[in-house]
Amino acid sequence: MAGPRTVDTPERVRDSARTRAEILDVATAEFAANGYDGSRVDEIAALTRTTKRMIYYHFGGKKQLYIAVLERAYARIRAAERQVELDDLDPVAAVRRIAEVTFDHHGAHPEFIRLVSIENIHHAEHVKELVEMVDLGGPIVALLEDILRRGRQEGLFRSDADAIDVHMMISAFCVFRVANRHTFGTIFGRDLVDPARTDHYRAMCGDMIVRYLAA
Amino acid sequence: MAGPRTVDTPERVRDSARTRAEILDVATAEFAANGYDGSRVDEIAALTRTTKRMIYYHFGGKKQLYIAVLERAYARIRAAERQVELDDLDPVAAVRRIAEVTFDHHGAHPEFIRLVSIENIHHAEHVKELVEMVDLGGPIVALLEDILRRGRQEGLFRSDADAIDVHMMISAFCVFRVANRHTFGTIFGRDLVDPARTDHYRAMCGDMIVRYLAA
Amino acid sequence: MAGPRTVDTPERVRDSARTRAEILDVATAEFAANGYDGSRVDEIAALTRTTKRMIYYHFGGKKQLYIAVLERAYARIRAAERQVELDDLDPVAAVRRIAEVTFDHHGAHPEFIRLVSIENIHHAEHVKELVEMVDLGGPIVALLEDILRRGRQEGLFRSDADAIDVHMMISAFCVFRVANRHTFGTIFGRDLVDPARTDHYRAMCGDMIVRYLAA
Amino acid sequence: MAGPRTVDTPERVRDSARTRAEILDVATAEFAANGYDGSRVDEIAALTRTTKRMIYYHFGGKKQLYIAVLERAYARIRAAERQVELDDLDPVAAVRRIAEVTFDHHGAHPEFIRLVSIENIHHAEHVKELVEMVDLGGPIVALLEDILRRGRQEGLFRSDADAIDVHMMISAFCVFRVANRHTFGTIFGRDLVDPARTDHYRAMCGDMIVRYLAA
DNA sequence: AATGAATGAGGCTTCATTCAT
DNA sequence: CATGAATGAAGCCTCATTCAT
């Protein structure tokens, strides 16, 4: 008699995870490229090795797929923030380091920036669902609060410095560079993500926040 | 005593212009609210006193209507920029004034900011068409270049200050506050456009650019 | 007091006729080019120096305009047939002459041929209306009957020769050459209306009918 | 005893093919009846057991459906031509047989003739696409060339006889009878496809080509 | 876990025609 | 005779989703 196929289940599971991941990859690219309404379930399926039915099987529908895409994208930037090492840096250098990490992450992940823009077009309705499950903002705010406290204690930072404000200013610069590169480039003839100018803008971002915070 | 209707624009013409304007108003709101793909020509027409057919008569189609909306929105911010008066201001005050005008315009016109975000989702393809007809960026750049030159001559500004960069930094702050208010507010629990915080952020924007530029 | 404008009416009338003629010219070209359903009232009007309103004023609507076009086209071929002179020709030469006149007329008026094709697509519904007003076929049939009678009497033509059949055979050849030139040319790589081959086909048409009729 | 369903084509596939065929049947009738522009996708769908959506699923659009209709119609006449058997016929009889086969095919397939007329209204743009994929004219021309060669060798046919010309003359007669029956019948009061006259016209067609070719 | 076929609602666009001036 | 604006019906097409196997 044939023995039971004990190895079977794990492989199926692994295939399942792989299928999910592949769908998420393609969907991320599509949603980032075309927006939510501009993306097509058919097209996403066609770019996958699986079929459209699988999207419904694994995710339930277009909207849930989009949320899953968003969740994974936010998870990745949280991971990046978690890996910043700045224990031995003085407050000023630490803030600059955070600005640079944000700058580089956003530069490296334009599709994430686009997803955030798309989310805002949709009044963040999907992120609202995410936030009920995960704390997206806590870590970076906690990090900044610690640095700012030290900086204020040492008399290096202005007394009204606020962690969320600082994060906002850094994000504004880093997000705008990527999110608005097309209109800005078209109108002003300057490509904000031109590699030749990356160092310039990274320094500019650091200068901006450091000078703003100076006591 | 004033006579009746001194301007002799024929009724027809006025009605036509009014119809166009009404469609543009509604379309601006719809496109800003739902994005390009998320907006419905039927819905735009329903919110108008005219019919769907008129949209095609006056504009030609959904895309051309969207471009017309975009054009009018950009025309308005150019008009706002043109009205800034800063002849008698010293360079530092002038830059701060420009930052504040931008800040206030964007705060007052969130639908414009949303249209710009939508444009970037579409890789600025429509703005590219606009730019072939109108110079959207020239005026503000010229204005800033003049101020920066004066500031550098007086030793007030850092020597590497660049007009387009300055405009970018100001825009980043002012655009982000409005464009990303939903995700930011959801994640960090802070409403960036809360009227109670408007003065704070306007000052923050001015500080940011003034300090960045300081020699 | 100003005198009455006595010369006015005649001019208006002449302009009216000219307007009608211009519309008919354009409409003939359009209907022949695109078929009835494929033609656009807007387009016809745009190609005219008048406006769309005039089409409705002068003709009543698209369908009536089409009928007017058809009527004028048929009137012209009747005129051509009327001008054939063959009193002094023997029956054989006369038949050949008629074939050649038909051949040349159809070759010179492809738009007429196309209108006839279009009419057949529409089951000749409009020609049926025309026929109630004008006798479109009588003249040519009478002409042929006369020739055939003489030919039979002289023992030159086969005894079962029939005028309508003869006209049909000639028409088939002359109409097909023009009406089906596009599919035929595409499939067989031969342009049936190539000027270099016109003489060849004209002779072929004459041979065909003369030999068919031979006793 | 016959076994049940010996061919194991899956149900799905058969259903798909049946759906396609049903749509093609209906579409052929509609396009032949109303022309391309006069036909309605909605109407075609309504006359089917499937829905309008399926037309787009299986064919892609109205135009592609029309091309598919055309392709099938041409495939059928090629098949008819292929089945002519005339190995043992002398050249004269062979040419007459070909004329008769064409005559009978066209008489039996008026919808094909109408499609060809419609194609010519559209300047054969769709047939041009077809011709890139299939050789529509080659077979019949090859057949005729062979017969003409034999006839010339035997001194039966005139020396300038050309295969494409012969095909054209036959086609002209057979196509005209069907394609122009409505205008011709209306104008001359004679129904060219009246069954009572079929034999007469078939013989007339044969006579025409045989006499034209005679040495 | 996978697949081709099917579906219904709704999207954008176009047309012939008429109205007000 | 002339004109720009307006209309309503209807056309073609696309989408997210589900069914049968």
C-alpha cells in the first residue's frame, strides 16, 4: 500500500506562501503605478504565474489585496526604522542620521511613497483599518522624543521642538522629493531624484532639520 | 443712477461661460475627491444643472475636462504668486513672506494639492501637456532668484542657495501638510490642518526656510 | 422711408439653391465614403460653409438628405444615357457603344456606384421612394429593346435576347469593377480601375456583350 | 451498438466553441443585414443565448467580431471552390462548371455577398488584415490558369485570355445578381434571384464566359 | 490549489435633432 | 437664413466578481 504523503502539506504551504508573495509583489507594482481605481485585477493576475481566481482565494478581493499590499509596505519601513543605530551619536548627529535614513529609504522605495499618496487620495481609509491592528507611528516618535529630550537637556535644541513636528518636516522633504517628482520635474525642469543630485538633497535635508532645531 | 447691465456680453455667451465654469467647479471637486479613475462623468454631470452631453460638447471628454480643471487650478496659484508684494522687504523677510503665501494658498486650496498628487500618480502626463502651453514655474523661480541674489550680496544667505531648491523645500512642507494629512493624522494622531495649529505650522515653515538659508 | 428691397428675394433664392447644392455635394461625398450609418450630420455640416441647422432647414433630416443625394445621382446617369447617340450605328456597334458609355460613366462616377451599393445594403428602401416619383429604368430599357429588335430582325442577335438581361450583364461588369475594386484588388493584387487597364476592360466589356448576343 | 460520445472533447471547450459559433452565426446575419455601422452589438447579443459581455470575452470587440465573421465567410467559399471536380472535363466545360459553381454558391450565400459589399464600402480595410494571414485568391486563380492553359493549347480559347480577368467577369455577374438585386428589382421590376429564373441566369452566366473565351 | 467561461452593473462616448436668439 | 448651445436616447466597452469543473 502506498504510504501517506507526509511531506506534502509543508510544500503546499510553502507554495501557498510563495503564491501570496508573488501576488503581493505584482500588486504592489500595479497599485503603485496606476492607483487603486486605475489598477486591474485581470492585469495583476496576468503578471502572475497564477490565475485571477487565486487572488480571490488568497485575499478575498481587490480591496483586501490592496490593504495587504499597504500593510507589507508599512511593515518594511518600520523595519528600516528599527535598524537605525544611533546610541553613540550626539543629538544633532542622531537627528541628521534619522533624516538621512528616511531620505534613503524613501528614495529606495518610491512605490511605497506612491502608495501613501494613493492612500491620501482615499482619505487614508485603508490605513485606518491597519492602524487598528498595528502601531505604525509609535516607534519613530519614541525614538525622536528621546533624542529631542537629550538635545534640549544639553541646550542644543530649541525648547519648543516636538517629535511629531520634526518627523513631519523630515517626511515632508523626503516624501515630496519622490511623490511630486513628476510635476516638479515637468514644471521646473529639475529631476529631484537624479542620482547626481542625491547627495546634495540628502545633505539639504539634514541641514534643514538640524538648523531648524538649533537652539 | 446706475443703468441696467452695462456690459453687453450676449446672454448666450455668458450662459456658455457659466455652464463651463459650473462644470469645472463640480469636476474640480470630484476629481480632487476621487482621483481621475475614481471620478465618474455621470456623477459630475448629475451635480451640474446641465447634462452629461454638455461635458462632451464643451470639453470633449473626461480627460480633457480633467486637463481643463488642472489648468484652472494652476492658473489660480500663479495668480496668487503674482500678487505677493515684497518690494520693500529685506531678503530674509521676503523669503519668509513667500513661504507664508505658499503655506496659506495650499492651506486654502486643498483640492489643488490633491490634484497635484493625482497628477503625480499619473506621472504628470497631463501637466506635461499644460507646460507646452503655459510657463507654470518661471514666475516663482524668477521671484526667488531675485531675492536670493540680494540676500547673497548682503551676506545674509549661504552662497549655495538655489531658487528651485528653496521653492522645493517650501513646497515640500506646505504640500505635505495638506496632501498627507490623512495618513499622517491617522498614524500620528495629529491633524496637520487643525486651525488651532495653523499659526504654529506657518511659523515653522518660515523658520525652516529662513534658518536653512542663513549664511 | 426706406424702399422695399426688391432685388433681395432673387438673390436669397439663388443663395438658397447654392447652399442646397453645396450641401448635396458634400453629402454625396460623405455618404459615398462612409455609408449611411457611417456618415455624420455634424461632419457634413462642418465641410460646408453653412451650418448644421441649414441641413434640417433645407432637407428635413439625415434620411431626406440621403434621398436627395440619391435622386441627384440617378438623375445624372439618366442624363448620360439620354445623350448617347447611336441612330446611325448598326445593332452590334450600338450595343457596344451602350456598354462603353455605361463603362465610362461608372468609371467616372465611383461615388454613384458606392451609393448604389449602400442602397442595396438598405434593401433599396430609399430608391423605392424615388421610383414612385421618377422612372429610373424606362429610358435605357426602351433604348436597348429597340436595338435588340433591330438586331434580331437582321439575324444578328440570338432570338432569346432580352433588354433587361443585357442591361444587367453590362451593369454587372461595369458596377463590379468599381464597386468591388477594393476587395478584388486586395485579394487578387490587381487594381481594376488602374488607368493603364481601362482600355482593356472597356474592350472586354464590349466583347462580352457582343459575343453573348451573337446569333 | 454505438458507444456514447466517443470524442472526449471536454464540455467546457465544446461550450466555448459553441458559444463562439452561435455568436458568429448571429453576427453574420446582423452584419449582412445592416452593415457594420448599422449593426448593434447589443442586438447581436440579444439574439444569442449568451450576453454581450461574451462577445468581448471571445472576440475582443465589434470590429474583431466583424473580422471573424468575414474570415469564416471567406473560408466557406474557398472550401466550395476546393470541392469542384473537373479533372475529366474539357476546358470549355470546365470553365462553364466553374461559372456555375460560383453562381450557385453566391446564390446560396447572399449574406456573404452582402458582407463583401460592406467590405468595399469600408475600402476592404478588414479584408486587408485577413489577406495577411490567408491566401484568399490563390486557389481559384491557379485552377483557372490551368484550364486556360489547356484551352489555349487546344486552340479553343482566345490567346489573350487571363485567369484573373475570367474570374472577374464571372464574379461580376454572380455578385451583381445578388448584391444589386434590390435596386435592380425596384428599378426594372425584375427579381434577379427569383427561383423561376435561376436556371436562365445560370445558363446566361455560362454562355457569357464561354463565348467571351472562344477563340 | 487551479482554470476557462460567464455575468451584470455601470463606465465613457456619440448621435441626430431641436431650441433660443 | 444663420448660429452656438442644448438634449436624450442609445452606442460600445470594461470591471470586479463568481461558477462549474
